[in-house]
Amino acid sequence: MSFTIVENTVARLNRSELAVPGSQPQFFEKAAKGAADIVFLDLEDAVAPDEKEKARKNIVQALNDVDWRGKTVSLRINGLDTHYMYRDVVDVLEQAPGKLDLIMIPKVGTASDVYALDMLVTQIEMATGTKKRIGFELIIETALGMQNVHAISGASKRIESLHFGVADYAASTRARTTNIGGANADYVILTDKDDDGKRTTHWGDMWHYALARMVVAARANGIRPIDGPFGDFSDAEGYKAAGLRAAVLGCEGKWAIHPSQVALANEVFTPAAKEVERARRILAAMEQAKREGRGAVALDGRLIDIASVRQAEALVKKADEIAQAR
């Protein structure tokens, strides 16, 4: 390993992250009692401009009055380029001190954006005497943010996670799509003709590069990579397929823009029982090899070594975290 040691952020379950508009307080209680690992109360995209102030007040009241015990609660503020942002932070943190776990910052473009929020939040925590330290969730959803993602990831000790905001990212990069995530019929590979003159079309994942790049930046800084929204909430299979691709790349969870997606996310990002069982067998086999003075061993006809141990340990740790939370 490098002499530079990566310090991991606060351990939280982040399989599912449910979006709840601040302008719809009738959904707050249900979200608090639901199965989502994290609930983010939204003041940004889901709230119309003339409802921003009322939504902010709704969230302050909910943080003070609703029973959020056992639930991680986040607040998505408006962007730094708006005149709503500072009131989002100041009003909510001052009027509901110690009630939030996280602040979600949209459209982060540079490390300075994070620094600015860190300064403001730190001052409010000092002024209110709040002992609970708020963490940051950052949405990477612009070309500028993706260009600077590695610097952004190390911009503050408050940062807990990076999220891929696919819709705004598509708009920022001028991608030819109007979908929010998912596949695109034009993003394909056409094979050469076979002996009968036939060709086959293979669909690709147009978001693979962006998501993979974000995962690397997150893991290199000890924070969680989270896949963002999937717009067609009537397509459970499509949602699960997108979630599985993200999970394979290293993401820990995915947004749920509709309550029906929460169970899907929890399922996809919970390690399968057979995978956990194999991981435990790998650890046991390597422990036996260690006692016998060997650095590698065969299990089920495959070589396993110290790298296999690290993979197995990560899987078992996640399974144990989920089991303890139930």
C-alpha cells in the first residue's frame, strides 16, 4: 500500500436515499417511518421558486416535530449561484440546531464551493453551540464538477459522499437524451457482418465513464460513491439494472425519487447471502493458510490471496453493518 493512508469517512448505511420535496410536508412522517437508509428533504429542484420560503419553513418544523430517530436526515439546499442558498443553510441550522445529519450540496463545480459551505456551517455550529457535526453530500452533476471531481473530493473533512446527478450532467455535457438515467437506444455498438451478412447490436451504458470516474475519486478520499436518480419509477427492472451496474463499479447506494424505489435499492445494495457466505469462507481459508505459513491458497478451484482477503473483508463488513441496523 502507499505510504499515504486513506481515512474513511463516518460509517453509515447509504443503500437507499429517498428524496422528499420540502413543499410536500404530508410525506415527511411516512418518510421518517419508511425503510430508506437516508431521507433528503429537498429545497432545490423539486421546489418551485415561489414555494422555496414556505418549503424551508416546512422543513424546520418537521426537523423539530417529526420523530426522525433511527433515520439519517439530509437537506438538499439550493445552488451556490442562487440567492436562496444562504437562507437555506442559516435558517434551517439556526432554527433546528442539531437536528440534521447531512447537507446535500448540488452542482458542486470546484473545491472552493465546498470550502464556502464548510465555513458557513462551521460558523453557525459555533454560534448555536451545536455539538453535532454536520456532514456533506456532494452532487457531481456538471462538466465542471466532473473535471474537478478529484480536488472536490478532498476539499473538506465534512464530506461523506459523492452523488452522480445524471440529469443535470446530461444537460451540462449536451448529451443527446431527455431520460433521467437508464439506457439509450442510440448508444450502441454494431458488430461486423457475420458469414450470413447479419449484424448484431449491443447496447452500452452511456454513463459508465462518468460514474466510474466519480467512484475512483470517492474511494481515493475515503468517502461513499452513490448513484443518483432513475427517472422512470414505473420501470422496476430498469432501476435494478442501473443499480446493479453501479454496485458492480463500487457504489454503495442509489437515490429513490419515488417510495417504490426504496425496497429495490435496499435489495440491490445488500450483499447476497451466498456472496457473504463465500467471503467468510475466504477469510477462514486465509486464516488457515496464515497459520500454516502460506500467503495464498486455493478455494473452490480458484486462487485466493491477500487481495481476496481485502475484498472479502469489505463485503463481510457491509453485511454486518446491515444486519446490525435491522
